[in-house]
Amino acid sequence: MAKIKETKEVPISDLVISETQARVRGVDREIDDLAESIRVHGLLEPIVVCPHEGGGWAVLMGQRRMLAHKKLNRKTILAAIIDEHVDVTTAKVLSLTENLIRQDLDEKDVIDACTALYKRYGNAKAVAKETGLPYPKVLRHVKYDRLVPPLRELVDSGDVSIDLALRTQDAACVDGKAHQAEAAELARKIAHLTGAEQRQILGAKQSHPERSAAELLSDVPRGSRSKQLIVTLSATELRKLQAYAKSQGVTQDRAAAAFISDGLARADGATTAGVRARSFHRMRQAAS
């Protein structure tokens, strides 16, 4: 088993980003903030490297910290050095686990990493054990490969959750084949509906595969159908919303709807309590 041999400053010019890094999207996100933090407080935790086959060191953990050092024009960085070359699977597990702990990965990065590990191990339970991810989540991610291209695009863009994409594809299957454009259209149109409404429509689609998305949507009572609301958020608020949505495995629209619904429920409770308090106050005044 590979072990850390020593920790020392290594030249940044000798570092190579390992091709096994789990994070390939959003690497530069908030990198200026990280660089400023390192400038003020220093590097709080060393990166982890191992010998690179082509010479120098392969970065297994700490890609963003290395990039922040480059922004600061630093020549060296503190690194914990593993005593031997690390195989692809071990390196991907290390990178995936560290990134999940530090900062939410783009969902597609997690899907890619889980899929690669699944192809190596052959089952989702082994991937869950190695990465610490919940088994149901791993199972969903490794099924991404079976999505038709239009549904993959909707998942990649964040317009549709992977759960909804999988359920829609299954519902739109006829004789074992998914009608790709139709499945994508249906997923896009029901993404903003409640879970109950989605289940109703997808169940109807399975029973009557010939019905179009528009026909299926007409079955949902207009009074109960969800409405779209455009809300402007600050960059910080949007990042927090996106992070929460990824952690819950839902689209950012569904996450925002959950927050708004919860806030309205709290406001309604506060209003009810206020009415009761005012009524009680008036009764006391009348009695005095």
C-alpha cells in the first residue's frame, strides 16, 4: 500500500496534473478567492503527489491549491510525497473523495468518476465502499451512460436531474427503444412540476406511449400545476443554491422551489401567530 514518504517544498514547474483527477469542470471557480486566502493565511494543508511516469510529480490531491500558487507566482509548494507511483483507480478514488469533502464537484464530474470506477470494479457497491458515496447515489450515477444523448445534454446543463432523466427515458421506451427527442421534450416540460405530478405524467406515458407531452400535461389540473417564477440572485446566493442542489441530487430550480415553499410556510405560520396575538390583545382590552 502506498504511503507518504516525506513532506517538502517541490518546484511547481515539476508538477503534472494527474489524468485521474476527478475534477475537470469548474476547476478555476473562485480560484482568486483561494489564492487570496493562501496569500494571507498561507497553505494550510499540503498537496499530495506521487512520482510521474514521465518525470516530476503527479498531483493526486490539491489541483486547485497548485493553481492558486501559480496565480500568486509562487515557485514552490508544500507537498506530501507518496513513495511510489499510484495506479489509476487508487488515484481516482483519492481525488474523488478529497474533492467531495472539500467542495461540491460538478455533478457530471462525479458521474464520470463513478462510471470509471464502476467499469473497473464491476458493481456499484464496490464503488460506494471505496468512495464513501451513498450506494443509491452511485447507482444513479453509473446509469448515466445508458441515457440517450438529448437527455444527457439536459443533465449536463443542469436543466433536468439524472433521476428524472432516467425515469423519463424508461417511461418513453417503446419496444425497448427510447424515442430520444420525445423523451427529452417530456423531461424538459415536467422538470418544474412536483414529484407527484411527474409520477402521474410518467405513469400515463407508460400506459399510453402514443400520447404527446402536451397531451400528458393537459391531464394535470391547471390549478395545481406548478408555475415558473424568475428570481434574480447574487453570485454568492446562486453558488450556494447550486451547491445545495448538487448535494440533494436535484435541479437548482427544484432546490429553489423547496426553499421558497419552506419560507412561505414559515411566513404563513408567523402571520397566523401574529393574528392570534392581536386577537388576544383586543380581547384583553375589551375585558378591562
